[in-house]
Amino acid sequence: MQSLWGTRNSNNLRIALDSLVANRLRSFLTALGIIFGVGAVIAMLAIGRGAKEEIMNQMKLVGVNNIVIKPVTEKKEEEEKEGTEQKKTGGQEQKAKFSKGLSLADAHSILKMVPTVEAISAEMILDQDVIYQSKSKKLKTVGVEPSFFLLNNIGLAEGRMFNDMQLATGDGVCIIGAGVKRKFFLSEDPIGKDIKCGQQWLRVIGVTDEKLISSATKENLGIRDYNMDVYIPIQTALVRYRNPAFKISENQWQRDDNPVPTHQLDQLIVKVRDPEQLTESAGIISRMLKRRHSEVEDFEVTIPEQLLKQQQKTKDVFNIVLSAIAGISLLVGGIGIMNIMLASVLERTKEIGIRMALGAQKSDIVMQFLFEAVLISLCGGIIGILLGVAGAYFVDKVADIKTIISAISILLSFVLASSVGLIFGISPARKAANQNPIECLRHA
């Protein structure tokens, strides 16, 4: 019995294949909806997975427990203009408030006074001409503390970290990025060599690991290319390059008509012990800095994790919309299959009658038309998978959007294509099987 059932189904499959081959163009046009639908599903899933991995990589770059504090020079310029005029409140003159700006003392105070803070990294960023032998390039010389490398997940490929003596006295030493090594020391060991940064000679004591960061990530997070930085102890930056606090005289601090606030630091990165304390800690730090800066809000406190979550939410919405469009494409493709199959039933009424007159059962007619619908869907699915993979590769290479194609997405697309053919092929198949054989034979 099972052998007879298998033989009948193999015959039905062969008849379905012959019908599709005989109407190749119509079969291809019918499958177009499935082709584009499956291709869109694979491409969207690839883009979604790529976006998720990019977000995770970005979170590793900025740290999931970090708070970033940056000076806000725009507000300070407005306050300088306001400070040139005396403000009157209630008929009395009021002196303009003055802040010395973001300083190393602020960093030490935050680390000492805020119990939720685990570590803090202060940065001074200087644009300097870096020279070694006949090679020269304008790079960023960054004054940092050892905690900077820990908070930014930057390791050393060779050499050593700054020691306590170098940090305290401002010695002329530096750690260069992997990109700087490629630029200046392609064929030699940089450790122990002296390079000139601006007007200062610095001895190279270490080289950082290569840190791969895409241009899109750098733009989204506003971070530098760490591979092209020259790192020096922050005291070296203060002593040998610039220290705004030392350049302003005692009398100048007291001037009310033209206060000149100058930031000592370019950035502070604060690492909190517990991610759940990020928002609370950011509020405490903001209030603390405001008191230290004479109620002048000349700084900006941001939580990169929140920005990344918002970015992930935006990308999720984008992927949902595109996936919905892909799903609609599959639905339209299924409707197209059902429409063409219904038309095919009308066209082949006489063929159905002849088969039934020769002994074909209703189940044979149903299986024949179901096979046709499923075969159209499967062929469309296979072509759609190839189209989706090619589309994802194209997006990755041309649009610079990371895509990741997984076996699960391909399997899911294949199952969806088969299901669409099966579901939308049932109605035409049942309609064909329920026709009266005598009426079918009378059909011209």
C-alpha cells in the first residue's frame, strides 16, 4: 500500500514538473514575489545581526559602566559675553560667576568623594607634529593616566606602562599606538627610540595593541582612532606642554569684567562599580561639579550606554519595519501563487477531467496542484536566498553597513517559502479536485 502511495505521488510530482517546465515564463513570474520576499528577509536579518554585533562592539569600546564628562566651550563663550556686562537683580549689581573649567582636581575629587566610582581617567588632547628621522605627521598627543588604558580596553603589545616616578615628575616618555608604529617604525623596534612631539623629545617605552574601530563607530560615538595616538603621562602634558592654570595670573582670576575660564582637561571617563548606579552616579557627579565650578554648568555629563541603547532601539525599529515589508512581499508572493494556480485550474479543466476519467483520485489532483505550488515556492526560495546573500554582501561592501548572514536565517527563509506555497496552494488544489469529471470533459 505504501509502495502504491509512493508511486502515485511520484507520478503526481512528475506531472507537476512537466506542467511547470511547459510554462516556464509564467512559473518564473509567479515566483517573483517569493524571490523578492525571501531575499528581503535574508538581507534584513543579516543587517539586523550586523547592527547588533556592532552595538556590542561599541559597548566594549566605551565600557558598559562608564560616564563621560566633557567641557562645554560654547556655554562658556556665552558666559564670557554676559560677564562683560554687569547684571542687575532687584536693583543691585551682581558679579558674573567664574569657573576655572574642568581640571585634574575635579577628577581627584570625584574619585575621592563619590563612593560608587571605581576608577577615573583624565585626558588632555594636544595636536602636535610628530617627527622621527625624516618622517613627520600631525597626530594627537594625549596626556593620560594608567587607568585610561583599563577603562578603554587598550592593552600593550610590547613594552611597559608608565611607572609612578614618571607619572609624578612628568618625564619625557610615551606609549605609541599600533598605527603610529606602522607609520614611523615599520622595519625597526620602537622601544627605546626618541621621537619629537611638538617641541619636546619623548622616549618610546611601549606600543598598544591594535584596536579595530570602523569609521561609522568612530563617528557615532565621537571617539578617536586610538591606534594613531601618542600617549604621555598627564603630568608630562601639564609640565612640558600646557597647563592653563599656570598661564593665568592671580589677578586675572579676580577680574569680573573679562573672566577667561580655560579647561585644563579635554575629557574625563568615570567607571562606576555597578551598571545600575550609572544614572544616579551621573546625577551626583553633575551636582558636585556644578558646586565646584561656582554653579557654572560648563561641562556635559553623558552615559554612552544610554546612547547605545537608544541607537539599538532605533535600529530595531528600522529592522522591524523592513522585516514587515519583507513579510508583506512574501504574502503578496503567496497571493500571486494562489491567483495563478486558480487561473491554471480553469485553463486545465479538460486535463483534470481526463485524469479523473482514467482513474485518478481526488487526492491525486490535490497533490498535483500542491506539488506545483510548492515547487514554485521552493524554486523562488532558492533564487531568493541567492539574491538575499548577494544583497547583504553588496550592502556590506558598498554601503559600509555591517551584515552577518547566519544559517538560521537561510533555513528560516527556506521554511517560509515552502509554507507559503503549501498554504496558498491548498485552495486551488481543492477546487481542482472537487470538479465534476463529466463537466470537465465537456469543457472545450
